[in-house]
Amino acid sequence: MKWRVRVNNMYFLRWEDGGLAPVFMINDSLGKLKEACIFIHYTAAKHVAGHVGGVVERVGDDE
């Protein structure tokens, strides 16, 4: 299984500024969601979600 982190209508993309500033993207067009960071390990996704106030979502098998 694979995972991604969502905060409201935004998805976690990456960290910047040495890991101090999270960068998010909005799923506002077809195929855009594929740009979001995909986690292979649930615990890593849960860790990020905890830091950014988000939730972990399972990535569909077709993604």
C-alpha cells in the first residue's frame, strides 16, 4: 500500500528550508494529484501528518 498526506483540500508535496517549511499543492486539475508526495510506509506518512495537522490517505491501486 501507498499513502499521501492531506490537509483540508491541499496535499503535502515536500519540505523546504531545511525541513522547516512544508509545501502543499491543490488537486485542481486532472492528473494533478499524482504530483503529491507518495509514502511507501504508513508510519512516515503519519509522522508528516502529525507535523502539518493533516490526515493520511491511502493511495488507490490505480495511482
